[in-house]
Amino acid sequence: MLVALITITPIGITGAFPAITQPLLLLAGIGVGICSSVIPYVSDQLAMARLPRATFALLLSLLPASAALIGILVLHQIPTWIEIAGILLVAGRVALHRESEAVPRKPAKSM
């Protein structure tokens, strides 16, 4: 986030100047930044620590599907058939994936 801030500030400072001078708009921008970046990242880290790997992978694979659904409902953006197929293939493959069970190794014989 810090690298992104340093990279984009010289480019976007002129467009952001009206918001910087108005505290309400500045707070709204900070709120959007926290809600769109910090909260999802922390939630992912907490879920990754608590959920089994397969469950977390399945939930991550459903993110594009939920984004597409929100795009359809809120923004009226209809995905192409290729995009829909890609979403289904990724989510389906993750759902069907099974980790191979670890075969216990025989202990080495000591002499």
C-alpha cells in the first residue's frame, strides 16, 4: 500500500486537490481505502489462519463469481460466455481437487 501511495501520488495529486481541502471528502476517501483494502486483507488473513486449506481455496475461487454477480446486479455489466466459463472452470476445479494423502515414511533402521 505504501508503494502504491508513493507511486500514484505525483500522478493523482492535482485531481485529488479539491478533496484534500475538504475534510468530509478526505474522510470519505480514507473510509473507502480502509473498506476496500484493509478490511478484506485482514479478513483473508484471519480466515486463512482458521480454515482448512481446501475450504479457503474454494472460498477464494468463488470471489470472481461473486464479483461477476455484483457487476450484473449493481453495474448492469453482463459477462461474456468465455468469462462465465472461466469462472466456472476455476471454481469447479478447486471444488473437485483432493490433496493426495501423505504416505507415512518408514523410519530409518538404526544399527
